[in-house]
Amino acid sequence: MEYDIKEFDEIRPYESGEMKQAFEDLLNDRQFSLMLKGFAPWLPKGLRNGLLRLAFTGVKTPLDFQKRFMKPVVRYIIRKHTDGCTFDDAALKGNHTANLSPLTSHLDNRYTFLSNHRDIVLDSAFLDVMLVDNDYPTTVEIGIGDNLLIYPWIKRLVRMNKAFTVRRGLTAHEMMRSSQLMSSYIHYAVTQKHENIWIAQREGRAKDSSDHTQDSVLKMLAMGGEGNPADKLRDLNIVPLTISYEFDPCDYLKAQEFQQKRDNPSFKKSKQDDLDNMRTGILGYKGRVHYQCAQPIDAWIDELANLPKNEFFSELSQRIDRELHRNYRLYPCNYIAYDLLEHSKQEGKYTEEDIARFEQYLQGQLAKINIPNKDESFLRERMLTMYANPVRNYLAVL
């Protein structure tokens, strides 16, 4: 199926010919200028904008923008706030998918990376850097919920950074139309624009770090394209991608939200809460970070193709989950948390020093929580569960 780009004007990222004007609009945005002033208050506005215009010279595409502006920032975050970020794409190498000819390299293919979700901003940003560092010709386009685009300059900036908009808070009828449009755009991006896509396996992060694919995400992906559901998904060359953080800097915020919802079932996060989560996720300590690719589902999706539709999506979700779970990179803190909750002992997985370090980390994170009727025991259990669940899921696959 051939798509016209104009069909997607309300959600798509900027195209090459639109980047210069988008950049000028960004510089002329008052709120963006105030944000920049906070980083360099000693620089006059005219000089700040002049330096940015100079840095923008030669930037013609969103990929150029990412390499010029975003890649150095993400590299700094990796250096400053992690103990290293690694990427294993061995499963993508070789001729094992329907989309690869014997003479085609995995680098020539385009993929839809379907992954678990740990950080609002960095999951895809780290992946971009890993792809560039491993000689992939392009990065990923991503969907960002419009609930996070609270200022015009944020929407403009993410569209320059290869993001398309996912609309939230819709009626059932609006949601159907929005899902159809997004699915068609993803098919267009992979098959006609020859872009990679990153998409989370579920709406929002798994607060307890137990990662499970929502059938609705796969059903949305299968709304675009042609043929039966297996044909439509095969066109996207879906790769289950497992992201493993040693430490989640937002763990205490997630635990806090668990208690707030326990104590007040109608509790809802504010826009400021979302911004706090973004800031904490970016600037907080993450320890070691690892990205592990599984085989594209093209290698086995035909095994499920003849199932009834709902059963097909259910079985597909479970199969993808098994791929994601068996590829966790598990750290001492995961095994310690599991043993504390299960009253077990994983031999050889950690040392006494690891236990002392993790206990110190937990106490430091719990101390950051400041809410009425703070329930230390409940909050500690919630945080331990976040670190134990990847072990539970991994052991269940084995």
C-alpha cells in the first residue's frame, strides 16, 4: 500500500525542507528562550541565538539535527549518569528474516524495535546513539504522548528530533481513528521512508518493572498495511528489544505513586509530576544499561498465522514477552531484591558488598519520598518488587 505524506501532517515529524523554519520558530519562542537563559544566564539573547544558528549550519534533516545537537547531549548523560551503555545486535546479523536477501546486511534493513519501557526520554535516545555507533545508517522515529507536549516549543523540538505524536485522552471513536492514523504512519515510515521505529510494548512504563506486551499495541500496528495480521506485522520487521537498567532513578517516584493510589484510588499524576519524572530519569544515576535485540518476529510469526484473530494477538504477545524476558541483563540488585522477597538464596549472583551497596541505595531513595502518612514498609516492598520482577520473569522463561 502506498501512502501520501500529507495524510500524516497532524502527527508526523518534520521533513527535511521544514527544519530551517522549525528552528527559527524555536528560537523565537519566548518560553524556549527563558529555558535557554537558565542554562547560560550570562549570555545575551542575541548572542545565544547567534551561536545556535552557527551550530545549526549544515543541518538539513532530522537525522542531521540528532547527530549535531542530541547525540553529544546523550553521550554526556551516558558518561555522567550511567556506568556505561551496551548494545547487542547479534540476533539481527545474518540471513534469517523474510526481508533479507543472501547479499543483504542487517544494516540495510529497517526495523520496528518493540521494547519494554524504562525511561520516558532515554529509552529511545540511548538506542539512537547505539545505532549510530554500530554503523546503522539511521536512528529511530518514536511516538510521544501529547500529554508530555505541554509547551509549543517542546512539541516543535521533538518533531525536529524524529518524534510523531500519540494522542491521549480520546473518546472511543477518536481513539479508533487515531490508532488507524498512527498505524498507517508507522507502516509508511518503515516501508516508504525507510526509517526505523521505536515503540513501547505497552502504554506507559510498567511501574513494577514486570514487562508484558499489550495485545492492543500489536492490534494497532496491524491496522495499517495490507493482508492478514501476520502479513501486516511482517512488513514492519518487528524486533523485540530488552532494555535493562541496573538502577531506575525513578523507582522512588513510582513507589510513591503506588502509595498515593493506595491511599486515594482517584489519585492522578499532574503535568508537573510528568516533568519531574522526565527530569529525574534523565539526571538520575542508572548504573549499567544494556540493550539486547532478539530475532525479528518474521522468523517465527508464520507459526501463529492461522490462529483465530484474538488468539493470534494473545499468543503473539506472550511469545514476544518470552523473547524480552529471556534477554534481561540481570544485576546483583535484581537477585538481592528477589531473594529478600522470596526468602531464597541465588548462589554466586552477588557478594556481601553488593548487599551493603543495594541497602544503602534503597535507604537513599526512600529518604527522597516526602508524602503524608509515609508507609516505609510498603514503599520498600514496592521498590524491591521493581527490582525482583525481571528475575521472576526470566526464571519463568527458563
